[in-house]
Amino acid sequence: MKSMSSQIERRFEISSSIVGIIDGSFEIGNLMVMVLVSYLGPRVHRPKVIAVGCLIMSLGAFLSVMPQFLMGRYNYERITVTVDNISTSVSACSPAASEAHPFTDATETPRAMKTLGLVRSSGMFGPTLGFLLGSFCASVWVDIGLVDIDAISINPKDTRWVGAWWLGLLICGAVNFIASLPFWFLPYSLPKEGENENLKISHLPVQDDCKVDPPAQPQLMFSEAVKDFFPALKKLFGNPVFLVYIFLTILQYNSLVGLITYETKFMEQQFNVSVARAIFLIGVILLPITILGMFLGGFLIKKFKLHITEMTKFACITFIVAYFLNLLYFTCSCEVLQVAGLTAPYSGLKHLSKNSFMASCNADCSCKLDQWDPVCGDNGITYMTACFAGCKSSTGTGKNMVFRNCSCVEGQGHGLGNSSAVLGQCQRESCTKAFPYFLALQTTCAFILALGGTPTYMIMFRSVSPDLKSFAVGIETLGGRVLGGLPAPIYFGALIDETCLKWGTKNCGGSGSCRVYDTKAFRNVYLGLIAGLRAGCCLLYIVLSVLIMKRFKPDGKEMTDIQNTKRSAIKELATANKNEILPGARTSEESEETCM
């Protein structure tokens, strides 16, 4: 879903903040059931609960794609130009041809540490496959099978391109439904190691018609399980280490969800990378390196047998190092797209204004300000339409259309022979060169963060009592998703919307999705929010380290356990001394009383 957020934004002509609300609303279901399921999970028939969950996710996926089939086909903004059989079109710059119509397509132990690292890293295989699937879907036209692809005049790099966002959801819904089927036939619990031998012994025939069956696994009644819910909740939040850990998790979720939700949009606007390619790179580079980091983090814990105090130091150091690397993102600068009348003045104009789209070179063209079908002039400047470029004729059709005799391009210092424009926005070479540097930096940062991920997770397990571990996992996941996954896409999207320079126009009127961003402002807002949230995480890591040092000895033993052990030893010693006194012998107290 997150890989398709920009596609949904364009398909339904909505702003990033609205997309953030849609994305965040997926966490509402978690709010309703997550805590209860995590608390009751060890006490009820877990395979059937998993089966029900898979069916609900499958149904949700099918419902999510319904707007694609209930609404009409996608229409993108396009200036319709009729071309004759030779090579010359009706004038793109004339009052008679200025009316435009939207183009309608007919279209815990050391071993446990290593295992936990393996489990957490394997959990990233799902998102990796999801992003790879999303990359394929983003490269396929949204109305695939219903349109003539050759008639589409835009490519995946165009900000109006919409991929088949719904296809991945259909596939995931079908997979979830199929995955639910085996869970209905699983037993309440799987036999533990060595239990099979006991079962064989217990089934040995005592008599011909008599055998001893093993005791049935007791199932806790729902009412009995629920009555201890609030005392368990109070016990968890009375734990300072766990409380700080929850706040840390919430901030980390906010930064991570905001990063992932809008990263494809950031790459597209900042580095001229198509959404499909951005999703693909995330799936084949960033997520696999994260998987490797998580697994290696668990391996290091097992290899060096790190105690909780050592794990805390390791997690804190890795996060702070990654944070300072995160600040280097700001050095990946890229110039703003030069759009005539929007970010760059026409020839002869020194300053931009709200109405600076019109100039002497296109004053007689009757161009409409609410249209967006960009063309790139030979001067390297993008124009909102061929009309604003002052083009008089065109050759070719579809994606190969070239506009000729563009007076505004000629006015930028080019002669008549070079006054042409092609469909699409101009490419920015400096942005293309900066992208590999940004990708390498982000990959390094993701790996270092993932290294400390497994040790951080182990802190939670070490700081709560064994009977509350499952409940603690539920609280941690709930807090992160509801207070991080729900609001982060909304406020990230709202602030990103403020950097928009040119909004699209809906067929029925009104603003659609953003076509051009102020890339400098976008970069500062997007990366600034992430850096600010992670700065808070650094402070909480330091607080968590202090609390861990106070609660645990350097060897990992808890202070309270040491104190309880000392008290037990003193009591045992006192009891042993009393037992060693011979019958009839006087104690020291009795001797003192006799002397008195």
C-alpha cells in the first residue's frame, strides 16, 4: 500500500495529506484488536485466530480495490492537438485551437538472540516482495487491458502517470485467503521437544481394552483471561524502562513511516527517478540490506554473548552514528525544476509573479492557466503546455510529438532553427548525478540502524516479566502503529503539500494532485521532519541507557534479583545457625540475662 501512495494520489486527484489519512486509516483496525489479541493469544486457539485474521485482511484488500472498478477510467490532463498526414498540426498557439479537453483513454538465550534476529529479519521479506510487486505494478498502466497503450503520450517519469495500484492488492488478497486455509486444521498447540516420547509411553496398552490418554491441554476461559487485563497493563506501564522504550518506539515509527510513505515521491521529485524505479530500488537494495543488518545484529549478540547493558550501549551507539549520517542527506542538493513563469522568468522578465505565466511571446495564444501538459524546450526550460511555449506547429504523434516554431523558446536566446519543444519535463543532470550518492548514503544508514534493531528489541524482553512478554509485544506494536503509523503520513503529507508550486486540475474543476514541487523546500521539510524525530530518539536512547545501568549490573544481572538473593542467603544462614545450637545449651541472649 505504501509503495502505491503516489499512484493513488494521482489516480483520484487528491492531495498528499488526504493520501496520508487513507494510509494511516489502515492502522485503525490494529487499534481495535491488537492489544486484545496479543493478550489472549497465548490463552486461546491461536491457529484459528490467525486464520480469521488472514480472511479479514483478504476481505480488506478486495474492498480497497473497489474504487478502481466502480469509478470511470483514468483521464490525465492533455492538450489535444490534431495532426495531419504530412507533419504539420493545427496551430498549437491560436485562439481557435486554445480550447482543451481532458484526454480519455479507452483505457533470550544466545541461541534465542540469533533466532530473534533471524525472525525479525525474515519478517522483512514480506515488505521486500511487496515493493518488488509494487515496482512491477507501477510500471503497468492503471487501466491495463482496457486501453491502447500506444495512444498514451506520457511515460512512467511523468507526474501524471498512474500505475496499476490495484493489481498488487488483488494478488495479496488472494494470497491471504489461500494462506488462511491450512490454519483451520492445525491443533491448539504443537507438541514440544520430547513430548512425542511421553505420548508413546502413555499410549502403551495396559489391558486389551484400556489405554491411558495424555491429559488434554487446558484452555483458559475468555472471562478468566480478561479479568487480569488491567492489572497486567498497570504492571507494564509501571516499569520505567518499558515506558521509555514505548516512547522510543513511537518516535521511531513516526520517522520510519514518514520516510517510507513519501520516499518514492521524494526520489521522483528530487532526482527525476520514476516511481516504478524508486520502488524497485527500495525493494532490491534498501530492504535486503536492512534484513542483513537485523540478522547480523542478532548474530553479534550470540557471538559475543552481550548482556542487556552491553546491548543497550550497542543500540545507542549505532543509532547515534546513523543519525549523524542521516544529516548528510541534506547535502544531496538538486536545483528546482525550471518552469517558465513558475520558477524561471520568461525572457525580458526579471521577477516572477502570480500572473507571470503570460509573456509577450505567448500573449496572443489565449493559453489557459489551469492546464498542465508540459513540454521541454531546447533551452532546457519546461513550459506548462506547448501553448505557453508559443509553439505554432507540431510533428509526430503520441510520445514522439515535437512542437516547432516556439516563439518563447526562441526568445530565450535560441534561433529559429532551435525553437522546438518535446513532450515531458526537462531532465536535470545535477539531480541524476546526485542520486547514486544519496542511495549509497541511505543504504549505509539503513544497515547501521538495522544492526541496532535486534538489540533494541531484546531490551523490551529483558525488562518485563516472562508472563507479560507477549502482552508487551502487543502494546509496543500498538503504540508504534497507532501513534506512529496513523498520524505520521497525515502530518508529513500536509507539510509536503505546502511545498507544491503547481496543482493539477480535476475534470469537474478544483485542485487535483500536485504536479510540481519546490524541490528545495520539499527536501528541507521531508528530511527535516525525519531528522527532528530521530533527534528525539537519540535523547530517549540516552535516557534508556541510564535506566538500564541503574537497574542492571554490568554482567546483566538485575539489581533486585541480587538484593533478593542476598536476603535469602542471610535468612538461610540465620536458620542454619539456630539449628546448630545443641539441646539444653544456652544462647548468648540467655547467658546475658543470667548474668544480670
